[in-house]
Amino acid sequence: MNNAATALGKEIRHQRRLAGLSQKEVAARVGVTGVQLHRYEVGATGVATSRLVDIANAIGVRPDVLLNAATRSEQVLAPINHGVGAAGDVAAFLETFMAIKDPAHRDALMAVARMMSSTFRQSGPMPADAT
């Protein structure tokens, strides 16, 4: 894998250890095997965006804490290259969220995201023509 994946894995391991959690405990919370979590931590396997959020929640940190380690490894000095797809969407969302200075606005956005996430998890993805 690349340096960003390795740095991300190291940060996952670091944060997990700071939280006093074993790989097995975090893996169970996330719904993966201990072997798979180990692969994430050593950078042998890339971490999907949704899985990264699950890992961050299991460890008790914000996803951007983990993502920042990956961007630091590449010494990104320019704005984030958001790319395409879910990973780009998450990067753009996190950058925008971190720019919100008012804590009440951040809380409101988190409440909406949690509500939408709960709805999505209960009902599954919406059909393309349902929008």
C-alpha cells in the first residue's frame, strides 16, 4: 500500500492503544475480524470511507483525527484534493465541517447527519428515482 495507507493504519493503532482497546475489541465493534483490523493498522489493506468512520466511532475519535495522519504523511500543503466518489465526499465534508466555527452550527449539522445515517441504516439505500 502507499504511505498514506500506512500512516492511516499507524494512527488507527495509536488511537486504539490510547483508548486502551485491543484489536479484538475494536474489530468486534466495527464488525470485522481481528486479522482484518490488523491489516488496516499495518497499511496492508486500504480502509473504505464508511469503515473508517466505523473504526473512529469504535475508538472514540473523530474520523478527521485519523484522516489527518494520512494527509500529514504526504505533507499536503495545498487544499485537499477531493477526488471522486465517497472518499472525496468525506474529505470535502470534513474540510467544510472543520471550517464551521460556531459550535451550535456544528452540533446541528451532526444531528442532521446522525438522523440521516440512522434512517439510511434502517431502510437501506434509496432508489435512484426516489429523490
